[in-house]
Amino acid sequence: MPPTRMPRIKAATVAGAIASGGAVFILLLGLLGAAVPAGALGLLAVTIPFQLGASRERRRRQEDAATWPDLLAHIRSSVAAGQTVPDAYVDAAERVGGSFLETLDVVRREMVFGGGFSDAMNHVQRHADDATADRVTMTLSVANETGGTRVGDVLAALSASVAGETRLRAAHDAALTEQRWTAGVALAAPWVILALSIATNPQAALAFSTAEGAVVVGIGLAATVSGYVLAMRLAALSEAPRMFG
């Protein structure tokens, strides 16, 4: 299975998870009159904010990844016009915008008052926190230190490599989107059917309020969650190896 990046859990996400789980439990307990199924559905609702957060993080990384080829294209054209690599980077970051603007003030400060362009690129690499940033920032640092007539060729090769990898990963991720939706439907469908059956059949509510019913619900919860986690891992893109920690 592809390795996955550990998610960044925010306090707001945890609070939202607790609130959504509690709200679903209370609502369904009132509608169904069966605590065990309502509790199981409440536990599933707890995961919704985490799933939404992971989805937003994935989209953010995709958007950031799509900007690297544009940045490199601007740097390459500026270097070809006679600019230095640091000045070309600053101009390119201003043009491309996005996450590059978030670090631009630090980059300028490091270049003028700090450890120079290499330290500035180290900051960009830490902020971006992905394998593409490792490759690009290290290559730009080396190109700035070595200079020479081959800088343009190095930047051209890097730009082509990053652009090709970005297109491939975007296409692969789009192909896996259907699997993610299918996994979500497979997770929700049995519980929707269970809730409807309990709501329309008082005998079902009594049956699932027993110890045997609780065991059935627990086994079903474990099975559906395990299947969903497995499906999502199979539908996840592998992370490119990091060059730095």
C-alpha cells in the first residue's frame, strides 16, 4: 500500500468532530429510539470533519504542485534574460503568487540580512513540505552557487521533469476520484438502510436495543469502517520520497 502523509489535526477539526458526532447521536436517538445504532452513526459522523479536512489538504497540495512548473518557467525566462537566480525567483514568486507569496518576505529578508539564497530556499522547502519543493529548492540553490552557462539547461530539465510529474499525478488522482466516492457510498449505504428500517419498524428498534443487536451493530461498524479505510488507502497516491526530513 502507498505510504500516506500524517494529517495535521487542528483543534477546530476536533471540536467539529465532537459536535457533529454528538448532534447526530442525539438526533437519531430521538428519531429511532435505539441507542446502539444511533451511537454507531454518531461515531461515523465524528469522522466527517477529518475527512473534509483531509480533502481540503489534498486539494491544497494539488494546487500548490500545479504552480511549480509556472514558477520554474518564469525563473528560466528571467535567467535567460540576464537576471540572477535569486532575483529571478523573487520576480517569479510575485507573478505566480499563491503559497509563494506567503514566504516571499522571509526569502527577501534572508537574501539581504540572513544566510543568503540557500537559507531562503531552505525556508521555502520547509514551508512547502513536499518532495517537489525539495528538488526545486535544492536545484535552485546549487544553480545559484555554481552559476555558469549550464544554468539555463539545468532549469529547463528541471521544469520539464516537474511539469511532467505534475500532469501525471493530477491525471492519476482524477482517475482515483471515482474509487473514493464509491468507498464513501459503500460506507454510508448500510447505515442509511439500517436507520430507515428501524424508523419504519418498531420491532427492529427493539431488536437492536438488545445485547445481540449491539454485537451485530459493532461487527457491522468494524467491517464497514475497515473496508472504507482499506479502499481509501488503495485509492491514495503514493508520496514521492523526500530528499530532506
